[in-house]
Amino acid sequence: MDYTITEQITDRERHIFRQVGLLCLIGVCLLAVVLLSPDAGRDQHVSFIKMANASSWGSLGDFAAAWCSLKLILLSVGLFLFIESAGTLLAVMRRKYLALSVFFLQVVPLLGFVSGSYCFVKALL
């Protein structure tokens, strides 16, 4: 008997695919917000990451650096969600070693989130 691909997918896998699609969509939307919104370092011709790191502890309320730090946090969350959805998709497809290696990539956005949070607190205090 000839089965199509839709008949081989269980209801549980179909539910997981919907959740993965939603996570991927949220991640792509966050990445679009970060990349399409104006950044405060544009007039000084520096990237928003350098602008976020340029704030000092002595300057109270550096809102340009705080906005760039917030963009760094959103970038990290968007990348985390995108990597999470790719790893989950690979795990459902039973590619265990490849899924495990993709899940290890989540360390990079985690470090970006910690760095962005540090810069955000530093810019506001």
C-alpha cells in the first residue's frame, strides 16, 4: 500500500510541527524588529552592539545605549527561538546527533542575552 507523507505523521508530531512553526515565526519576527528598527548608533556610524557596550556606569540614563542593548536582547531571544525550533524539528525527525549539535548552538544566544542584559543595566544606572 502506498502511503503519503501526511498519513505517516501522527497527531502528536503534527502538534509539535505547529508549535515549532509558531516558535520559528516569533523568532523571525523578533529578528525583523531588530534588523528593521532604527538604531541609535547610526549617526555615529557604529553598530548597535558597539553602541550598547560604549555606555559607562557613571552616565545615568544613557537611553541610546539602552535601546541598543534592548535590540541585542531581542536579537538573542530571536536567535534562541529559531535555533530551538530547528533543533526540535530535527529531534522529531529522529536525527538525534544533529539535533544535539544544533541544541548546543543555543549557548551563543544565551551569551548574547547575558551581555545585552548587562549592557542594559549599565546604560540605565
